[in-house]
Amino acid sequence: MDQRDTVTFQKASLQRLAYTVPLCSFFLYFTKLMLFGPNVLLLPGATVDESLRINFVDNSGKPFLTGYSDFSKPEWKLPEYCRYQENSVGKGCLEDPHNQRIKIHYDESGVDGVTCHQVKREGLRCVNQMVMDCYHLGDSHWYGGYESVSQLWPLRKAVPVVEGVILTPEEEEPVPVGMSLPMGPYVSGDVGIHKTDPGNVLERLFFSSSGVGIMIAKDSPLYLSFNQHYDGKICIAGLYDGAHYFSKLGKPPVLEYTVCKASNVKEIHSYMKRRFIQKPENIPNPDLISKPKWSTWSHFHQNIDQAKVMDFADKILSNKLPASQIEIDDEWTEQYGDLDFDPVKFPDPKALVADLNKAGLKVSLWTHPFLNLKSKSFKDAVEAKFAVMSRGSNIPALTSWWNGDMAALLDVTNPAAVLWYNKKLSRLQKLYNITSFKFDAGEAHFVPHSHLTLNHMRSSNEYSALWAELAYNADPENRRQEARVGWDTQRLPIFIRLMDRSTSFDHNSGLASVIPSVLTLSVLGYPFVLPDMVGGSPTVEEFSAGVSAAESSNGERLSEAEIEKNVLHRRGVYVRWLQACVFLPALQFSLGPWIYDQKVVNLTRELLAMREKYVPRILELAQESVATGDPIIRPLWWVAPEDPEALVVSDEFLLGNDILVAPIVLDGARKRDIYLPEGRWTDMLRGGEVTGPTTLRDYQVSLEELAYFEKVKEDE
């Protein structure tokens, strides 16, 4: 009986204790709040309140970036000051113990007029948790980020605010201005294969017209959304997904980024560029700037052979068109991955290259990191473990690409694999006198999710960086190569090619996207931009369908008028594309102008002759990029950073500070508005002088003309 009473007493005591402990905890928690107030961070230029709202303010106390730190916790649970962390005038720390933590550190920039804060978000719970901060983009234009085949400039335009009208949250409607990137891994991809942005070049730098800059550390496992569904926000998150980002030691994610503020867009770009972007170490071969490259792609696609290459060269030379080199594109090999000429298509490649060299043409070859299953290189790479392997096994991790559903991927983290690959390239150079190479692909999305490389990659973006390094090291002396990927590789003195474009005027991969893409790469620190082939990248079959099609897509026979309209459209795309590119750092042709008519051939010659006059200026600016890191092609705000019109012009650009180019990029247009920023400008097409800032309304430009202006020097 006594024993039973004791047990009953113990159970009752435990039940009372189970209710008492939480009540005491709540009592102590709210007593602390009443006595000491909420835990908040009050730093110079930055505050974080108890609701985890973040405000960055300028020297006058005006907020310039506001957001919210997502702790994924109950709303009633307020953050605490971090244990074992010092909170002082210049730094502070809040945490939800065993969940997440935010640290902010005031960073003395050392530059007058620029203030910076470093933010560190840490997961404390588990390896696969997400830490995230979101900020409102506000009423500013935003630039930077990534390249896309459907590029817009700015990356996001400011949403106009109507004075006197205040909308409730229920009334607010997303406004579709600028790019919209849904939340996902911030890694490069091929939009044609992976159906996603970002594209082939990306950096973690975003900056605004109001002088705000955000740079996310390259070590952070970054997931990012920008203006998702046009919501006017940028959300940056740290997440180890086991595919693009892998925590080697099984630690929770850490997200680090720097927020800076300057007075305008030029000043913030200049500061962020100096602090976070490496300058190029040299310039590409001047010959690639002086004369255009020619590719066999559009004329022959995969149906290439020795006779066709010679015929292509003969047409270039007989039409008296300049060329720096001819690039032999897809399927010059017998199997993808085997770096040697197909003996059936190219019975005597030595003689071919010798004949082209005799005619004054260098020769480059198309290459890539894929090793298809039927290639000899696939077997060799798997046996030597020179391919990216599957995690936890001794078999290669296969990937899909546009010329194969199953291919191994060269392990560019393995120095022995890189040496093996470069020896194959070197053999081609020595045996056949090949000058250089076009390095295709290399985007992060081609790396299989369950991959294992010899050396650990913090992110699959490192594949792109290492592929670009391999490309440079294959031709470091001549520097005649091109690549199409970039990630923290601005120091490499090679041309970076835009993703393939379609033969159209559209923003959706057409001509209208070219200038915005060139401007984007330029401000991200890539001055040596190679635009896609003049006129886009149609195959000869696609072109022929427009020139001599007998049937439309629905099977009905096209009329002569419809065929003529199609031809004129493609002719117009070609001419306007060439005009838009003639002042860019480099030019690349694939379709020759002779497929249209002699008038287009003559116009091509004239435009290339005009470019030749400005080649010394382009070369001068290229050398300036090495010294300062400044781009060759510049947005209008480069010379007018507080001019509202200059901040948003997307179809004009500056070559240096003194040549303004205003091509037509709209289908069928024969006039356009041209904006000229402050200064005196000489009209190089019509003559005369114009004083800016001003807009030339309905400026007449025929199909054969290109409008451009030169700034008058002050001493004149």
C-alpha cells in the first residue's frame, strides 16, 4: 500500500512539473522583455529589429535597402543576442539558438562617400536547412547578375510610383518590368538544354541606379531569386542541395554577402569592381579584334568536310572580305570526344590547313568537355578516372548534351585529366598546324547531380571556371581561343562568346537581346565579348526554309510574295545585326553575305572598312581594360550616372566615353529616337553637331545606314 502511494505521488508530481516548467519559461522570457526590452541590432547604417526586419540607411538616415531575415521560427519567438558573440558599436549578432544566426559587421570601405556592411547568415540546425534574406529592390533600376538569351537592360527597371496614390497590399499588382528569375541554384546553364536561367556567364554582383551594391561571397552555396514573378524582391539563400552545392564536412550552410552604398550607379560600380572583380591580365590576340572570325556552322552544320571548308574559304576571299581565322565547327571528328579529324571527311587535314594558311587564314577547331560512349576517349578517361565519376561507385556520371544523351564529362578538377586533354589539343596544333580552339559548353548544369570529382568543388560553378582556365592554358601565347562560360574568371584574356541567338529581332534570343547582353557582361568585368554570329545562328537548312521554302509550317504552299517577305526579313536581320556589332570588341560571321545579294556583300565590306578605322581605338580601350578593369563597351550612364534617361537606354552603347552607337534593332524600322547625354556630339551619319542632353526624335536611318556620334573634345 505504501509503495502504491509513492508511485501515485511521483506520477502526479511529474505531471505538475510538465505544466510548470513551460509556464516558468514563458514567465522568465516575458519578464526579460519587460525589464530589458527586445533584442535588436543598432549599428551605424544598419538595424535589425525584433521581427528580423533589416534596414540599411545612408548617412542622412534615409533607408536605401530594406528586407527581412527569414529564421523559419514561430512568430511569437523573438531572436536573442548571440551567446559568446561580442556586440559592439560596429558589429552585432542575433540568433534563434540551435536554428539560425545573423551577424552584421560595419565595414570601413576606405573610400570617401562609400559605406559597407558585411552580413553573415549561419545555419545552426542541420546540413540541409536553408538560410535566407530577402530585400525589396525599391524604386531603383538594377544591373549585373547574369547573361541570358532573353536579356533585358537594366536587369530590372524601377516601377514608377504615382504621386498621391497609395495602394493597400491587396491592391498591389506585380509589374512585369525587367528579368524574372525564380528561386533556384544560382549556377550557369544552357537554356536550350536545361530550359533555365541563368545562362552561360554569371557573377554574384548586383547594383542599382541609386548606388546600392550587393556582392555574395563565392564560397556560399547560393540559391537566388530576382524579381520572382515580378515581385520586386531579391532573395538570397544558402542551401546545400547535394547536387550543385555539397557540404564536404556535413556542416550547415553559411551565407555571406556585402552591402555597399555610394552616391550613384557609376560610383558603386567603380567601387565594387575594384574590390571584388579581377582585371584582365592581358588582351586577346589583336588580330581577332582587327578582323572578323568565320565559322562553318551555319553553312554546313554537321555536314562538314574538307572540300566544303575550302569552298567556304574561297568565297570569303573571292568576295574580298577580311578574316582573322576560320573555325571548323561541329562534327569534324569521327566520334565526339576523340580529338582527331574524321579520315573520311578530312582525308588530308595537313594539306587543308596548309592551303588555308597559304591564303592568309588561320584555322581553329570546335571542342567541348563531352566524351560520348562510342569514343575511344570515353574508355580511356573512365579507365584512368579522368571523367567525372558517380558518387559512391567506380562508373562515370553520365550527362546529356545537345549531341548525345549519354556522355562522360572531363574531370577538370583533376590536373592529370587536364594534362591528358591538353596534350590531345597540343597534338592537333603540332601535327596539323591548328592555331587555336573554340571551347564550347562548360556550364555548371552539365555536371551530373550525383557527381564525384578528384578535387572537391564547393559549387558546380567551379566547373565553368576550371573549363575557362583550361581554355586559356591551351593557347596562352597566341590567345586566339574563345570560350562561352565565365564565373570569377575576368582575369583571363580570352573572348567570351554570347549564347546562340536566333535569326530574329526579338528580345527572346534575337537581335534586341544582344546589346543588353554585351552591356551586362561588360559591367560584370568581361570586356572581351564576342557576340554571336552576325544574323544569329541559323543552320543552312533553316535559312533555306526562309529563302526557297515551298511550304509553310501547316503544309500549304507559300506564295511568291510570302517567300520574298521571308527573305527580306532575314536580310534585314542580317544587315541590322552587323550594324549593331560593327563597333563591338570582336565580330563573328557564319552565314556569308553572298547568300543574299551583291548589295549586302558591298554593304558588309563598307561596314568592315568603317570598323577598321576604329580598330586602333578598340585596341587602346582593350589595353585600358588591363590597366583599370573598365569595360570597352559601356552603358550611357557611364558618362551620365545621374541622368534618368541614360540609366535605362538599352539599344545604344558607348565605345569608350566618346563614341555613341545607336543601331536599329526593331523589325522594319527606318527611324528611331536617339538619346544623347550631356556634351557636344558630332553626328557622323548626317553631319553637324548636337548638344546634349537631348533626344533626337524620329531620326531617319535607312537599312544601309548606321547612326553613331563622336563626342567633341572640350579643347575643340
